[in-house]
Amino acid sequence: MQKLEKRHDNTPTDAPQIRSNCDSVIKHDCVVGQVLQNAKTFSSNSDVDQLSGKREQDLRVPVLNMRGEPLMPTTPAKARHLLERNRAKVVSRKPFTIQLKYATGETKQSITLGIDAGYKTIGFSAITDKKEFLSGEVNLRTNISRLLEQRRNYRRTRRNKLWHRQARFDNRCMSKGWLAPSIQHKLDSHIRLVEKIKKLLPITETIVEVAGFDIQEIKNPEIEGTDYQQGEQLGFWNVREYVLHRDNHTCRHCHGKKKDMILQVHHINGKAEGATNRAEELLTVCKTCHDDHHKGIDIIPKKKIKNFKPETFMTMVRWKIVNSLGCKHTYGYITKHSRIKQGLQKFHINDAFIIAGGTIQERCKPYIVKQVRRNNRSIQTNRKGFKPFIRRQRYKLQPNDLVRYDEEECRVKGVFNKGSWVRLIDSSKETINSNIKNVELICYGKGIFG
């Protein structure tokens, strides 16, 4: 631990005091990624709030009591003194968190947590009446669908090589409220993030932004309760019949020249482009044109269609998030109005600050966190023509674990040679290959904050 230098007696008392840097206390990867420092947008002066123009406070350190329950956070300097006196211990490095070893008073303030829910990014901000204690954003994984498709292809290839296999087409069913795995993962990520923050700070109220606007309230200002489930599309005609009617029951590719009376609905873009069953993504074609398209004889041209994945995601899961967390909700138009009124830039962190009710509070340095895959259970291809197989063993080290190699802290990129060698990334982004015996584990990485 670095010690403070002795003050010289000849130091002028009126000398300007420069604010000290607390990075040495929390620099050991308290978050994955870096503190938001965009030179094009933010000032490099530590005394300038990089988000709102107000003076920012030091990054606060979460504190837990002897029972592991959250207390009000403290400053890095006080956390360092507690650790030096052996009155606290480090329980987490991501973010840096300490736990007290002695009983203390547990006076707590009201802390409001604002969540800017999103399809790719989640913004969060925890504030009191005077200060912001924690803020940042989490970049969610976007490769779930691709990995599931890859696994499906692996399994199909393996099963097709079997001589006989019992039919399994009727042994699966979808439970009520089922969501696609990629959507369910994002929903679970929102809930896990809020639960993790509640383990670090004594949150008293949570507010989630569920949509940009309330379309049903515009149409019916008195709507409430279960009336939200009775939308204008309830019991409406099938999308397919709408598309046929829209296209005047005529093939939009050959315009009736092939004289095929059987009409079908064709997805303009394929599954790889994120095709859905929205009317604007469907096209009326005759069976002959449709068959020729899939045989590669006469390809129906594609066209660019606006993607509404974020809006669709929020429509599907917004009330699930609110009901699971038992929290309040708000809408994007309210957030936008308040953000513009306060002169803040458009960032997920600023939106979360506004959602939590932020106005004149001191801002803190934000976390920029990337969600990663923890257990990389994948096909392991052997060399020299041997048959590939699925690596079922879970090796001791996984991607993004923090280790010490040759007196330097590195991140694990992966393991190879049946787990006996590890590939590391050092602070200069250089790749290092080493025997696993030469590596010392510091702490395991995690899906969020790791």
C-alpha cells in the first residue's frame, strides 16, 4: 500500500490544493471496461462533471455490514484506512466493495435507483437528494440467437448420422408466458442487474422506463389496469389475410403472369436479417414464384426494412420487468422532456439519472460494463483429422478471469491443449501463452461487472 509523503514545513499555506487521484485504491479492475472518457465529448479535467457540467464527486465504495447487508457507501480514502487497520475486508473487486468486521450504526438514507431499460444497453443510476452514488451502463450480449442456431446445426448434423432415432417431434411443449431464449436472457439480465445493485446499496425505490410513450393512453386517457391487455389488435384479422388483402390477392412478383391461383405469403428478408411476421415484412406471391425462389431459379429481390427489435423487445417484457421487481415505471417522453430541460446530453446514464429523479445532485464517475459469456462450452476440433467433440469438462480458468502472471495482472482469453495452457491478455493488449502452472488466480470474472 502506497504511503502518504510527509508534509514539508516550508509548504505555503495558501498554495492551491490539487485534488488527489484515488485510482490506486480501486484500479484493480473494479469494472470491466473503462470509465467513460470520450475526448470528443468529455473534459479530461477531473473536477468537471463529464455528464452534466456540474462538479463530480469521488467514486464511492459500497460497504456491507457484518451480516453482508448494504450500508451507505464511503469514500475511497476511508475505505483504505479501514483496510489498513484491519477493520474491513475486500469482498469484491468488481466493483470494489468492502465488508466491515465490527458492528456499527446502520443509519441509511433513501436511495432511488433509475433503470433505462433497453434492447442492447441498460443505463442505471442510484441517487439520494444530494448525491449520485452509482451510475453506468451495461452493454448486453447480442449473440444469443447466433449461438443457439449454431448449436441447433451441430445437433442436427450429429443426429442425422444415426441409423435410427426415436421420434421426438411431440415431446416438447411451451409453457405459458414462454419467451424466446434471446429475449428471456435480456429480461433476466435486467432483473439480475437490479438485484446486484440492491446487494451493494440500500435501495429504497426502483423506477424503470418501460417505453418511449404510452400509445393506449393517447387513445384512451382513462385507461387503467387490465384494460391495457385489451388492445385494438385483440381479435383482429390474421396478419396473413391482411397482407393478401393489401396486395389485392395478386402475386407481387409475376403480377399474375404465371396464372397460379394458389397464393402464399413470403418473408421479404430471411431469418438471418431478423425477419418477423410484421405486415410490412411480408409479400403476397403465388406458389410457383415461391417455389422457384427457394429452388434458386427466380430469386425474389430483398429490400431494406426498418428494424423494430428494441421496440418489440420492450413491448414483450416491460410489464414482466415491472412485475418481477415490484417497482414503479415511467415513459421515455417524460425522461426526454426533463433531460432537455436540464441541458443534459443523450446518454443511457443521463436517462437513468433523470428516471431516478435526478436534478441538482452531484454526479459520480460512471461504470461502463460489458456483459460476457462465462462458460465457453463449444465444439473442440482436434488436429490431424480426428473427430471433433464437445468439450464437456469445465476448466478451472474461464474467459475474463483475472490472474497474475510474471508479477503482472492479466485477463484470461481462453484455454487450450486440454486445459493445460492458457492464453492471456496483458495491460498493453498483447497476447501471452503460458502453462497454467505459471498462472495464479486473483478472482473469477462474472457475466455482469466482470
